[in-house]
Amino acid sequence: MADAEKTEEATPKRVSDARKKGNVMRSQDVTTAAIMLVAIVMMRLLWPDVAEELQRLVQTHLGQFPEGDLSIESLWRILLEDATVVLRVLAPLLLALLVTGIVVNYLMVGPLFTTESMRPDLKKINPFTGVKRFFAARSFVELFKGILKMAIIGVIVWQVLADRYPVILSGLRMSPSVSGPLIAEAAWTLAVRCVIALIVIALFDFYWQRYDYKKSLRMSKQEVKDEQKQQEGDPNVKAEIRKRMRQAARRRMMQQVPRATVVITNPTHFAVALLYERDGAAPAPMVVAKGVDDVALRIRAIAEEHQVPIVENPPLARELYRVVELGDLIPPELYATVAEVLVALHAARPDRVAL
């Protein structure tokens, strides 16, 4: 039931957390197919040199028997020399296989270094967990793939040998110069066909592993919501923070009303408090408080309490509220209208409004 609820694709954070734990998408069949392909290509290129070296070693050692030195020290020396020669001849092949494995895994996984997978986990040695993994769908798929690969390679081996069995059998009675090319051709055909089969299997395995990996990381709708809460915070908490910030900003705004030069009202729906200090911080009228409805009534009440002049001018109040942000100077196009208000106030209250 829980798996059925996991219908959402994994989020980037879910994928990132999985990577940190070493849980990444990889296909061992892709790596194997790539290594086998490089191996037969390199052997095709290196085979003349390898065959020449092997032939020289065989001829050299056969020439020493039975008259040569057969002591233990001599045999160890011969073994060491031969191993050195073989390693030198096969070094390009081994290096190519090593680079291929690294590059293929890098292309599938990308840059990744983690020690999470090396940490001891009691779940891995839990017999009940082991039995559960054994009967999991993934285990049956891996078992089916293993049987399928053995069956396909077995069929290929049988076809190659069956087609060439009479020729190979007769060639074994001939000299190595005749039987050698026959066996080499059969081995090359067998290798090529096996690699082609492995590549086809690897393609299917790659898409299966990618599907299975994405499926294993799927999330339920609740998990997505919980992750969003962890990353962005609880919406209720964020709403409360925004509410408190608005309240704090409103309190700061209300503290500026007693300093205002005049409050322009609608008369009740809009209220805009202007501060004008000819030689101070506001050389042009500046909006220090504004609001609508309840906030406008509060501005008006504070203005009355501190004897700040209140002027009812609905068009001007609406325009100031609409075009001027809190703390900004009024725009030049409103200078004339506001100046008329200030001049009238100066005539009535010269002690409050200085021009």
C-alpha cells in the first residue's frame, strides 16, 4: 500500500541525498559490455605482437629441454622473465580496460566520492531483511538476466563450434601452422558474437536500471510536502513571520505620524501623512505614513491626538496613496497641488507649517 502511494517523481534534493549515500544508477552489464568490446578490439590490434612474443618464449624454453638447467632457481627465473614479458606485451590492453571501466562508470554516475556505503549497517546482516531482498522483484530480475546471459552465450558458443567442428577436428590432426588460423578464426567469431549479445543485453539493462532507480526514489505526496516544509519552512510559520513583520512596520509607520506636517484624507477610506522640512531631511514633501480603511482611521486618530492638521482632499489622498511609496518624496507633478495645501495651512497655522 505504501509503495502504491509513491507516485511522485523524486525531487532534486531526494536524488542528491541518495547520491551522498552512494545510491546511484549504474548498470554493470554496460560496463562489462564496454570492457569486452575494448578487449577484443585491443587484442585484434595487439595480437601479432602478442603471438610473436608467445612463440618466441615457447621456442626459447622448448630449446632448453631436456638439456637445460631444470633447478628450482632456474625455473623461478624463467617464470619471472616470462611474466615480465607477458605483462609488458599486455600492458596496453590492461591499461585500456582500466580506463574503459573508469570512463564508463564516470559517464553513468558522474563525479562521486562517498564513504556512506562503507559504513557498517546492521540491516545488511539482518536475516529477515536478507530474505526479503531475496524474494524482491529486483532479485528475480537479476536472476532472470543471469540465466538469459548464460543461455545466449551458450547458444552462441554452440553455433560457432557446431558450424566449425568438422574443420577444427580435422585441423587438430594437422600442423600448428594450419590448425592455428582455424582456431583463431573460431575464437574471434565467438568473441565478436558474444560482445554483440552483451551490448544488446547492456542496452536493455541500462534502461531497466534507470527505470528501477527512478522507481526506488519515488515519493508520496506527503513526503514531497514534508520536504518543501523543510526547505522553505512551514507555511503557517512563514505567514506568522510575515504578519509580525507587517505589524512591526506598521508600528514604525505610526510612530512617524506625530512628526507629520499634514495628513491628507479621503476622509475615511484613505489617509496619507506628509512631512515637509524646508531646511531638514525632507526638502520636498515626503510620505511618512499611509493607509486605507482601518489603518487610515488609525492614522487620523493619532494625528488628532497630536494636533497634526488634517485636510480632506479625496482626489489628492487617493493619488498620493497610489503613486508615492512610503518614505519617498512626492513627484514633481504633485508639487503644485500639495503646495496649495501647505500654503493654506501656513496661513492658518504658521507655528505648525513653515514655508
